[in-house]
Amino acid sequence: MKGTAHSAAAIALVPRNLHSQSFVSRIIEAFDRASLAPGSIEVEITETAIIQDSRAMHRRLSQLKEAGATIALDDFGDGYTSVRHLTSLPIDRLKVDRSLVSRVGADRAKARIVSAIILMAKDLGLVTVAEGVEDKGTEAFLRQHDCDLVQGFLYSRPVESERVRQTPLAPRNTERSG
């Protein structure tokens, strides 16, 4: 919405992926082999992934973040996340679930919840992403409430994998300053 930088690609991880140290190591190795720019890959985790073994989850997410990934908590508001997870895990982005965002401009209860989530996320230093934006009224509401990023059918339908493969990712900047 305000031109906040966004990732070139997002990887949605399921809980069993994050419970495997070898899987996380393979992801990090793939980042290095591809020479991706820091922040060009977003790793999305769901609320259900973080409620299982949060200590190991924190360690693995921290490893991914140190490797340059942006960490997003996906589908926030649709599951079981404790607000404690927002401060205890190395999360960069909070993706508000489409069930709350859809037609938010026409539903006062949803409007209050979404505006409170955006405000809370901003106070925690998280980038806010609204999922499921399908109409101009929803977009206007989110713009008015200072949501950082939006995604949904209003902007694009899902893109086939072949088209994604043809889109170049930014190379990693190898120059060091000072």
C-alpha cells in the first residue's frame, strides 16, 4: 500500500517441515546456492505450526531469518495463535486471514478486529499484510487503516508455476560497505 518492500517469492511451510532440522538446513542451502538477495524469500508459517514445540520452532525460524528469509505468520485470526507468539517468535510480517479481511468495509465487527490487529502489529514493529482483498471498498478500508501490504483477487489471480519460474529473482548484493 505504501510501497513497502515485498518478497519475490513465498514458501508456505507445513508443521512437519519445520519440525525437521534437515529440511530447514536444505532450505538454507538452497538460498545460498541460488544467491538470493536477503529478504527476497518469505517463509510463511501457519498458526497451527507454531503451537507445536515452540522452542524448536523458534530455533528453526531464527535460522531461516539469519539466512535472509523474511518470516510471516500466515492466516492470523483464523486459528489458535496466542498473542505471546507475536513477541516470542522471530516474525517480520503478520498476514491477516482473508476470513477477517473479506468485505471488512461492510462489517463493523470485522472492521474493529482488523483495525485493532493492524494497530497491534504496527506497535510490535511487524509489517501488516491483508489477505483476500477482492473489492475496492476493502482496499479503501485497509488504506485508511494504514495496512502495509495487500494481496487478493483484486490485484491478481493465482499465477501458474511455469510463469513464476520465468520471473527472475534479484541477485544477492555481494558488495560490503565500509
